[in-house]
Amino acid sequence: MQLAEAKSYIGKVCTIRFLDRTGSEHEITSLIYDATYVPLYGGYFVTDMDDIRLDRAISIRVDGERTEPGLLRATCAAA
């Protein structure tokens, strides 16, 4: 998965299946706060449960969307 594609999941609650460094498969459901690049490691999802390397992600399923309260107020105030 490329970083540009991963950024489309920011702010959404997703179920992510991924491999850890030993090759074991895990699945978490979490809010994705950010998708970023870490030098020497590559792309990462920053979630409320764990940081997940993009090259270790097997599948991503969007379960729902959640907006941070501050972001919602700023959007409504701008309208």
C-alpha cells in the first residue's frame, strides 16, 4: 500500500489485519489518526491501539467513520 492511498483512511474506524515481525497474523479495530512516513522504516498507520507498518498490512476494512469533536466544530463554524 502506498502512503497516498493510506491517507484516505485517516479519521475512519477500520479493521486492519497485519503481520507482526515474527510473521504472526493479528487483527485490530481502531481509529486511524494518521498515515505517515518514518525514515529508515517506511510508511506507518498511527492508530489508537498500535502503530502498523504499511508493508505488513494484509487487509483493511472500513467499519465506520468518526470525527473528532474539535474538527466537527471547526467545520461547522467555517460554513
